[in-house]
Amino acid sequence: MKGRDIISIRDLKKEEIELVFSVADSMVDIALGKKESNALEHKILATLFFEPSTRTKMSFESAMLRLGGRCIGFSDIGATSVAKGENLHDTVRVVESYSDAMVIRHPKEGAARYAAEISEKPVINAGDGSGEHPTQTLLDLYTMKKAMGGIAGKNVLLVGDLKYGRTVHSLARALSLFGAGIFLISPRELEMPEEVKKEINIEAEGERIEDHIREADVIYVTRIQKERFPDPAEYAKLSGRYRIDSKLLEMAKKECIVMHPLPRVEEIAYDVDSTEHAWYFREAFNGIPVRMALLSLIMGVVE
Amino acid sequence: MRELKIEAIRNGTVIDHITAGTALKVLSILEVDPEATISLAMNVSSRKYGKKDILKIENMELNEDDVDRIALIAPHATINIIRGGEKVKKFKVELPDTIKGIVRCMNPGCISNVSNEPVERVFYVIDKKTPILKCKYCGREMSEFLDYIL
Ligand SMILES: [Zn+2]
């Protein structure tokens, strides 16, 4: 995968995703700081964050540093030449000459694909307003695989905002590619769009978690975003709708895992944290070995 | 109602079966020589499509590439090349697989609509009949083009 751009999860074949996972497995001890590595020594990763996403940026930086590489970049465009009117095209042309690969987050849809066209060096999309955030999708799949031993035939409940929360669309497609059964749980107002539905394996659709929690192997909870609702009362009504707590989880299988891309607001009660169901922090950690694997593969230090 | 006869031209191009009401837009897309003699008939009765527009451009022969540009707004158009009063060639418009620089993306949040980026507007034609285009950058699918022709 040397030199490859990672713009959409759909650009990756199933075998390539599996390769990322097997390399990630070999990175876990390094990610935990138990083992040292200099695999990316002398390599520089540029992180271009045209809108802030501190967590994602730190995760890439940690992955790079764990492998002995270095990072340059920005997450506040106020201090950059972008503030002086430089366009994305020129920024990418300049930054590619400073680095071996770049990670980009940008508010405009399609910005990452555009950057990849401009740059000779590999580009990773860390969210570009189009709902594509392939490293998040990879780490979600990787987490499910680790927790359950495999994804095929497992029942995944996708819960919350399935309409606007577009990274969940990419995840649903990828889950279908791996043979999972999908249960869509959302308020009517936030249903998954038809064009996504027709591409995925839907087992059931509904508004209540309780109706399907017994069958669930994974409960993947997304945040309902305030900015989607012009009417605050409407938001208040929907946002509290899906609150997972340890009481509710008594209905679930013992091995059922709860995932959340974080940050959570009130979707998951703190009393879940101490249960065996809580996988969201492990999910966040898994972002490190997955990104380490991806960086090693696209920079050509692992085949 | 009797179908309107297009007055014959001796040399040039006749574009028939243009979607009713879009002939002026078609004309603007084709970038015809401003000196050319052009006649235009709008909302003519058509057996096949109810109403249609017809455009005649004298002393100018359009080629297939030119006319593919109009396929988005006049998908049923037929082109007749006339020489010495004879129809020497007739073809239908057909969309290419990729369209560049003709329409802009309807998604205001798309990178291709950022004015200071030197980005070429590229669309994949995912359905030639309807037609439906998909933006290369943001992935938005479009089936209405009239307001988005560049
Ligand atoms: Zn677009």
C-alpha cells in the first residue's frame, strides 16, 4: 500500500482492510509503550487541521511518535498563511515538500480527495465534511473484530443520529462488506437515508433500543448533534432519547459491547464504564495501532 | 395541431427535440459564433415529447463533442448537419462517462465551489438516461442541471 491515499473507506478492498488489521495487531505492544520501535525514524507526518479536532490530531501524532517518527502541522488556521488568503492547493503543494505524508481535516466536502490529487505524497482524510473519516471507520471495525473475534454474522445496533451523522453511513457500508447484520435504531426524524439503506444488510429498523438489545453483539451509539436542530426544544426531546445505562444493559447479552466514537455527552451513563460492556475507551486506544499500521503501510516501511 | 415545419437552411446545423424552454440555455452552452445567423423555435408541438424547442445555426457544423455538452439539459436532442440543403449527417446527443467544466456542483459545501481553488469541476455520469451525475469530490448526485450550468 506504499504511497496510497486513504480518502474513503470505499477506496480500500476487504483484503487491504484485513492487512491493516493484522499489522495493527503487531503494533499493539508498541502503542502501549511496552515495546520500542524506530520503524518511522526520519519520517515526517504533516497534520493539516483546517478545523479543530484535537483528539484525532493527537491520535495521529501519538501513532507517529510511537514509531519514532516526527510530526509537523497546525490546528489553528489563524496563525497560518491560510489566514493570509492562501488556498488549499498552494498549502498542500508547500506542505508536501516538508513531509512524507499528510493528514488533512477540512470543513469542505471533497477537500481531502482534492488534496490527494495535488499531492505526490500520500494523503489521509481525517474528516472533510463529507462524512468520510476512514481511520475512524477502520478503528471501529478493528475494535469489533478484537472484541468478537470476527464481524461476519454479528448483530450491530447503530443508535442515534443516523441521518446527519455521516461517519455512521461509512461504517454501515463497511459492516455490510464484512457480513454483519445491521439494526437501525433512531428517531423517525433522524432515520438513515434511503441511498445508504439500499446498500447495507438491514436486519431490522426501529425507534427503541429495547426491542433489539437482546440480539445485539454491538451497540454503537452516536451523538445527536445540537447544531442540526433549529428548535432547541426538538433537540432536547430527541437527545435524551437514547441513554444507555447499566440497567438497560441488563437486558443485553453478557458479551455485548458498547461503542461510541467519543466525546459522549449523555448517551452513555458513567455507570456503564465499570461494566464489561464498556468498549469505548478501548475503541479510542485502538485508533493508535490502527493509525500506526496505516502510516507504516503507506510510507512503505511495512509491506 | 400540425407540426411546425422548420424552414430549411442550406448549410449548418439543426438541433431538434430540445427540451421545451431550454433552447436559449443550449445556445449559451454551445458557444456559437455571435455573428452566426440563428433561428430558434420554442414550445413547438412534438408528436414524441408534447413540446420541444428547435435551434438552427447557419454555416456552422457542430461536432459530437460540442453537442454532448448539451445532453444534460436536452437529453433527447437530435443533431442534423445540413450541406447544400441536404441532411448529410444525423446523430443523437450522448453523455460521455465523465463531464468536465460544464456544470458546477449543487452542494454549496463542496470544495469544487470554493472560488479561489484552481479545481476542475468533474462529474461521473452514473446514469446516462435520466441523467444522473456524481461529483468527483463530494460525491453528491445531481439530476437537475439547468441552474448549475457554468
Ligand atoms: Zn461536489
